[in-house]
Amino acid sequence: MSQNSQEELKASLSVLAMSIASSAAVALGMTPNPQDGKTSTDKTMARFNIDLLLVLQEKTKGNLDADESGFLEAVLNDLQIKYLTLK
């Protein structure tokens, strides 16, 4: 891996949260599955990914800066609302 690639792939809390949130978005049918390009819903997997984000939020409470905490809260709120509107 070149140095430029390593710089582009900087690990952070927001990248971790977005990775989990992306999986939740696919399971909620918000975006197509990158593997097959199809959109479908899987409430069980959506709930699992939302729960992972809730665990992350709980375990990092008091250790995040305001931007990180706000970002995680906003992502969770969006996903939870979408989950509740699924039929």
C-alpha cells in the first residue's frame, strides 16, 4: 500500500460509525446492496446494526468530543426513525 493510500484510509470514530450505518442503511432499503445492486429490507439486520451503534455510543460516553458525539447522535436518530417507519 502506498503512503497516499494509507493517508486516505485514516481510521476514526466517524469512519467506524459510518461503516456500521452504511450496513444499516442497506438493511433498511435506503441504499442498494453494493454486492448485487438490489434494494431490499432486512429488519433484523437493520436492528442489529442500530444496536451496534447504540453500544458504541454507550461505551464511548464521556470520551467523545462534541463533534463526534453530535455526529453519532444524528446518525442514530436518522436510522432509528427510518427503522420505525418500516412496514
